[in-house]
Amino acid sequence: MLQANILMVSLDRATLNIVVLCVSVISMLVMLAVWRINRGIPGTGFWAAAATLIAPVFLLIRLINIIDVPKSLIIAINNSLTLTTTLLMLEGTLRFRGFASRYRWRWGMALVPLFIVLAFVNRDDMIRRYLFHDVIAASMMLVTACIMVWKTRDLDLMAACIGAISLLTMAMGFALRWYLAFVSADDTQLASHPLLNVVYLVLVLCTLSWTYGVSVSCNLRAQRSILEMAREDALTGLPNRRHVDEMLDKAIAQSARHQQGFGFILIDLNHFKAVNDRYGHQAGDLLLKEVARRLKNFCRQADFVGRIGGDEFVALTFGVNQESQLDSTLLRLKKMLEGSCTIQGHVVEIHAALGCALFPTDGNSADKLMQIADQRMYLDKSVPGNILNAVTQRT
């Protein structure tokens, strides 16, 4: 019964050759397009290189009895390219997940000559070739699959699972072929086994699904980058007005649900126009970047800072339930922000006016918090050097 089922899944050579041709070319073209479109995403270049090698890897072995090239040479080239392809897939995945290393890749490249030597040494022994070759390929694909899903969540995990499952299936295919080589008495018995073509077809089809999986992952990464750019101030790298509004609404909702307070701080630079007029707009941009840097240094992990336009910034400080706590935070922020800095060889003094509002004491809506903080900020502007008076005069 088992033998009958095995024979049913046997595929004729012509059908398999057509499938291999279509899948390998499609995978190569798709990954080249993904790389061209997403050059800024790490790892896509290595994936494109891997997909480019996949086509000759699959085609060479199917044309082994057609083209006028020594069979042993084709086998050696095929095995060399296969192992190099899996190495490129692994390196691309490492870089995509943020594990780039110039030295690791140099050591990885040193493996390519080893792959070539191994392929040529075992080119005339089918059993030995599969025993050595397939365990390396299966191991690298298994590691690549694990890296794909390592610490991923939500949609990223779904996309990564497509590629990871494809790699796991290919690893299982190589493991099965290794097992067939292990239990075969000689090359003739192994070569005639009907499951070899099935394993080969599975590897080809999983290559296509891997291509789809990494394409989806790249698309999600690109979409997230676009969304971040839409919510990020291009000059300072801080969240922009749109992101600030979203974060403020979220903070109000969460704080109201948990009955906790937070502080809303509005920041405006004094005499910023004078810096632009005296030193130029480029100097003004550098000054804004310096202020943003100081805000980031002040911001705790649980806090939030952003730029809402011009020389105006905001800060949200969480875990604040009393006015005295917010006043203390405000004083520390002003001390960190103000002071001299060097802009294009000129010493510029940074002076900032700050105003704050406490949720829910001063208001329970974004508009009310912004209004109160704005009033107190202008009170600070009108009383230079007297921020304590500005923050304690509650109107």
C-alpha cells in the first residue's frame, strides 16, 4: 500500500522541469524587485542574491542529462550554489532582524571555498554528498527560521511565520533526503527512490513561499517606516504634532481609566527669531536640534517629548499626581534646557518659557490642558527667570 502511494506521487521529468523553471525565475524576479524597491531595508540585498542563485541551482540539476557538460561538474556547482544560497538567506535574515556584523560576514564568506571543496570532493558519491551536504543546509535553514520569528509580534509575526514555515519545511526536506541516503545501500538504490522527486518539488515550492514571506515582511517594514515618517518631525527626529495629539489623547484615556495623573508641559524658545536673523536659518535649525537632544536626555523611558511646530515643544510626564511634583519636574526641565551651546562657531544662549497643566486637576481634555499650559507659558515669558512664580500661580 505504501509503495503504491509513493508511486502515485512520482512526477515525470517534463512536468518537474517546467515547475522548477517557473518557480525559480519568479522567485528571482520577485526578490530582485523587492531589493530594488526597499534598498534601505537591511538584508534585502542578500535575499536577492540568494534568490538569484536559486535559479541556476534548480535548473542545473534538472538539465544534467540534457546539456553537454560533465555530470560531476554540474553536481559540484549545484551543491556549491545551494550551500552558498542558504548562507546568503541566513545572513540576509540576520541583517533584516538588526544583527548586522561586518566581521561575521567576512567569516561567512570564508565558508564558501569550504562549500566548493566539499562539493567537489563528494561529487561522484551521491550518498556521501547528501550525508554531508544536507545536514549543513538543513541546519542553516533551521537557524534562519528561528531568527525570522525571534521576538516578533502581531503582523510581523504572521509575515515571519510564512517564511519560517517554508524554511522549516525545506529543512525537513533536506533531513528526509539525508535519511534516504543514510538507509540506502548504494547510489543506484538512492537515485531510483521515488521520494527524491517529491522532496525536490517540495524544496522548489517552499522557495516560492519563502519569497512571498520575506516580501510581506519587507512590505510591513516599509509601511511602518512610512507611518513613522508621517509621525516624526523631519528636522529633530522627535514626534510631530500629529503624533503628539495621538499620544495626548491616549494618555488622557489611560490615565482616566486607571485614575492616575500626568503632567503636560508646553515649551517655547525665547529669542529664537533673533538667532535666525543674526546667524541664518541653518543656525536656527541646529539650535532646534540641540534643544531636541536635551529634551531626549531629560525624558525618562516612561515620558514623552515632541515638537508641535516652529520653536514649540511639548513633554508628557507620567506618574505625576500632585502640583508640587509637576512644579519640581518643570524646574528640572528648565535647568536642563537652558544654557549656552555652540552653533557654527557662535556661542548661543538657550532660554525657554515653560507652562504646565496637571491632568485631571487642570482639565480632563486635550484642549483644556493645552489652554492652561499655554497661559502659564506666557506667564513665564513675561516673568523671565521666575519660573517658580509662573507655575505656582494657578489660574
